[in-house]
Amino acid sequence: MLNSSLKQMAAALRANEISSVELTGLYLERIAAHNPSYNAYITVNPEMSLQQARLADEMLARGQAQPLTGIPIGQKDIFCAKGWRTTCGSKMLADFIAPYDAHVIEQFNAAGAINLGKTNMDEFAMGSSNETSYFGPVKNPWDQTRVPGGSSGGAASAVAARLCAAATGTDTGGSIRQPAALCGITGIKPTYGTVSRYGMIAFASSLDQAGPMARSAEDCALLLNAMTGFDERDSTSLQREKEDYVRDLDLPLKGLRIGLPREFFAEGLSPDVAARVEDALSEYRRLGAVTVDISLPNSKLAVPVYYVLAPAEASSNLSRYDGVRYGYRAPEYADITEMYEKSRSQGFGNEVKRRIMIGTYVLSHGYYDAYYLQAQKIRRLIAQDFAEAFKQCDVIMGPTSPSTAFRLGEKGDDPVQMYLSDIYTIAVNLAGLPGMSIPCGFGDNGMPVGMQIIGDYFSEARMLNAAHQYQLATDWHSRSPV
Ligand code: GLN
């Protein structure tokens, strides 16, 4: 059952071969046995999960099952879930019990899915290795001395280690795709505005987007069907007709034009990653696709632009954690100013503080025009590069990450090296485009390699089709570390 697809699990539940209570119990047992080594979950609440499973079993018995009814999902601890501790990986929210559900959680609840627990993450989703979590680092199940990627590292580790059937993640600069690549799973960040951000703790609101992380593109398509939809409580939620992301999975790839940005295959890319991506591209050609060389000339500016804009938005979003309304409050202080100071300096970790300081700086009088405004202009140029590229191709492919999973502690002291882990993913968020990562082999150290697929706005069904056809022809996605 642990290696079954979501479609197979749903069929088994419907055929009464297993109940949701049994399936949920199976995963809860695995979590109890293995989470102490992986640290993929911050919070599990077997009672609440099993209560949902009982309701799902009733839905199944009444013949009211939807595709995800009864299926246990790991929820990134960035999503508020009513009655659940929701920490965002921070001491600031270590004791916060969410009083309401995020839109994503509501959607999964309505689908009859089970919240299996809250997965570990970098503090406030800032990081690429899951080492900034207040609740400790997450281990990569392929090699526990290595990072799972971040910030959705708990989700990636849990999916790879079979500690959930599938999971949710969020991606502000690569946090679904990069950990998916490093853990050998599949993940998709949809077009900005497709999934509501309501109840998803804000990092950089113009970039944040939720999406599924699972073992295959087909599973991701099913999850995306449940996650998307207009929500008036998010002012950037898009009002569009509901799509079925499964609809195009079986289309042949003949004639698909794959753009290869020369900037993604240049210096800085590990040779083993480059070789695996080339192998995957050969497979695509065999499946009838053609490749075209393209250029994204401004993509080299994506990392510096992101590290102006994302901290700017974060410094504003995180100003709400003042020790007054909710979250951590310092135990001792002389007056209100000292209460703010101490609460924030004790409640936030170093990476979060670094971002707040950068953000406050670039937004301050005298620097706003030089940094923030300039970065906004380059952001537009980056988006225009993609628009030009999509005149020549249907999808863009390349590596997800410049290297395979690095060792825990390896980049901890060097923020710039850490930031460069997202060199191929960040431009996609700046442009608001959809992007995904699929496993395409293993590097010299035996760690998984991910290939990135980038699509034009709202082309998720086509990207999932491209990924699914590759997964029908190869078995990298079904390799398991456990
Ligand atoms: N690694 C990037 C950062 O630290 C992206 C994180 C994310 O996508 N949430 O900001």
C-alpha cells in the first residue's frame, strides 16, 4: 500500500480492501517509528487524524467518496488548521493553536482527505536546507547526513520516506521544487494566484504559492484538483473556471517544443546533474519532443532581485509578530518598547532576523529607489524574458538545483552559497509562472537529481502531461530510499 499511487489507494478504499482508519493508522505507526530519525513532522495528533479518518470512512460507506477521500496528507506547518498547533517552524509560533482553517486545509477537508500532521519547514519558509527550523533540521531519507532541501523539507522527506501518501508545500523562491529534487519526489508550484493564500502564513506575499508534493505527476494532478479554486479572502486569488489537471495526462508528447535556456546549463552546474538532465532530455526526444535553444538573459539577476524583494515583503509581513496579539512574548520587560524588542529578538531565529534587517534597509528612505524600485523593474524584465521564450517553445526544461543534496551544516555559515541553491527556481516565482520538479536519476553521490519543467501561465495540465509521459517511460519516480 505504501508504494501505491493515490489512484490505487482511492480504489482500495472504495473497494473496502482497507479503511481510511487502517490506512491512517499505518502511516501514524510509521511516523511513530521513523520520525525520530527524520524529524519530518513538527506535530502529529493521532486523535484528530483518526477522527477525520472515521468521517472519511462514513463518506466512503455512503458512496460519497471523492478522489482523495480517506487519503492521509502531510500538511506543511505554514497552513493554519483549526485546533492544530501551527508553528511555521518558529519559536514565535511554537504554542500557537490556529483558530481557523487555511483555504487549502478547507479544500482538503471538503475532499475528505486526512490531515496526518504538520510537516517541518525552515523558519517562516526562509531557507533551502530545512536547517533554520526552530524544531531542528530534517534529514534526507536517502542519506541522513544530508539535507532534504527547503523550505518544504519536512514534506519532501515525509513523502520520500513513505511517512504520508502525499503532502503540501509552499514555494516562494523554490521551496517546493528544490526539496522535491533533493529527495527524489515530484512537486509543482502552480501559477501565482491559482491556490488561495488565505490562512497560509505569509512570507513574501507577491511570490508565495502553495502546491502539491507527491511521488508522481499523476498524484500531483489529483492533489492540485483539490487545492485550486477562487477564494475571495485572498485578494490575489484568480477567478477562473475550475480546471481538471488530470485531463491531459495521457496525451502523446509528439511535437512538444522544449526550450533549453543556455543560462541554466552554464558554469555552476554540477557535471553529474547536467548529465542526468541531458539523459532525461534524450528520453523526451525519444518520446517525440523537440528541443530548442533559448535564452533568459536577465535570469542571472533573479537571485539578487529576489533577495531585495522577498526580504522587503517579509519585513512588512513579519511586523505583526510583536508579542502583543499572539505568538511569543518575552517573559520579562520594563516597558512596551522593551517588550517588542525582547519578544522579537528571542522569538525569531537568525535567518529571519537577517531578512527583516535587509528588508527594512531596502525599504527605508533614501534606499527605496536604489534597491526596492530597481528590483521591481528588473522583475518585470525577467518576466518579459519568459514571455519571449514562450514564443519559441511550449515548456522550458533544465536542472532544478545546481547540485544534489549537500551535507547538513555544509552551507550554514554562508548565506550566499545557500541562496544560490535556488538559482534556477527563483526567476519562476518572480514571473509568477508555474514550475515543477521531477526525479530524473541519481548523482555521483547516489543522491536524487531533479529536472525542472517551467510552463507558461496556466499551463499546469500540459506540464503535468509532460511529466507523466516521462514517468510512464522511466522509473526514477518510483525508486524508494526505504
Ligand atoms: N530558499 C529561498 C529562501 O530562502 C526560497 C524559500 C521559499 O521558496 N519559501 O527564501
